[in-house]
Amino acid sequence: MAKKRKSTAAAKSPNPLLSAPRSMFGEDPEINSEHELNEAIGEIGYLNAVLAARDAELQAEITQLREDHANGLTLRVGMAEALPIDEHIETLQEAIRSYCQKHREQFLPAGKKSRKLSQGTAGWRAGKDSVKLLPGQTDSAVLKVIDAASGALNKMRKLMESLFFTKTRALSLICEPALKLSKTKTLAAYREGKIKADHLEAVGLQVVEGQEEFFVKPDEVTLQNEAA
């Protein structure tokens, strides 16, 4: 039978500053003078302060509740002292990962990266490839190499000079073209075979293969409340 734990926290008395304030203007305010106008503005300021103070008090209470709740969630393992549950979960996950890594060939079905067991799934997720700068490179340096090879900025300037902002003013007089490196588009072009690894290396870029990530996903468990 589950025991009900009594809270040791002292009952909090309401903050007198946060009790319902009384408005000097009533439910349907009407302003008839500059003095009342000033007072109405001041009342809004006061009420905003009340709301901010209440929000701060609520956040403090939530933080304290989380700390109290976390400190109370422990698990007794054999004769050992009570262990925090979140730390024990991490220990179990590491033990599962170690076993699966050691017995990967036997554990995984052919051609699969994960396996569904009776109480959940464990395995590896494929990491995402990404475009990275080669050591010592910067975005600006890469763009300079690209521009030097393609003349992209000069082409953009000539295009802008042909587009008139007004009858007498070219767009190039008020705008400056700029190149921007898009690693997303670069990766897409690489996957489609439009650019090769040596092309990227020539301008200071590389594609880095994503690293596998181990995961454990238990099936959802519904807790049953014990009768008091």
C-alpha cells in the first residue's frame, strides 16, 4: 500500500502586495481631467508591476517544486543507498549501449540499424551529413576563392547597372551585391552529383559524414495508482 507523504513545507501566507488591488477608476473608467489621465497611466504601471511580481513568485515556486520533486525521486538498488532515478536511467542506457555495441552483429537483424524488443527499441540512428570548412578556412575566404574563379560579383554588378531604380539612377549606385555561402545548397548539389569532393576541397570545403547515434526508446508505460 502506497504511503502518503506529508509535505514538510510551511504553509505560505499570501503576499499582501499581490492581493487584488482596488482601482480608483472602477469597472468602466472615464477620464475627465489631466490629473485623472496621469493617475490612469500610473495605475497601469502599478498593475503591470503587480503582474510581474506575481509571475516572478510563480516561477520561484515552480523552481522550488521541481527541486523538491527531483530530490524525492530515488531508487533503492539492492543494499546500496538510494540512487537518483535520472542518474540510474543514464547508467542503464550506458549498459544497454555497451551490450548492443559488443553484440551488434548478433543483436541487429540483417540490413537494420535497430531492433524492436518486447519492451522497447534499441539501435543506432544514422547521423546527418554536413558541409564543413577545411581547417584554417573561413566563410569569407571560401567566397573569395569562388568569386575569383567565377566572377560572380562582377556579373551581379553589371546586372544591377542595367536595372534602373529611377530614370536616371542605376540600382548599382545604391546597392552593393554580396555572395553568401549556403551549406544546405552545397550539400544538396553534392548528393545530386553536381559537384565532387575535389571541387569542394579546391574552395576550402568538405562534406563530413554524420556519425551514428545510439538510442533507447522504451515502450510507453502507464502507471497504476495504488489504492490509498
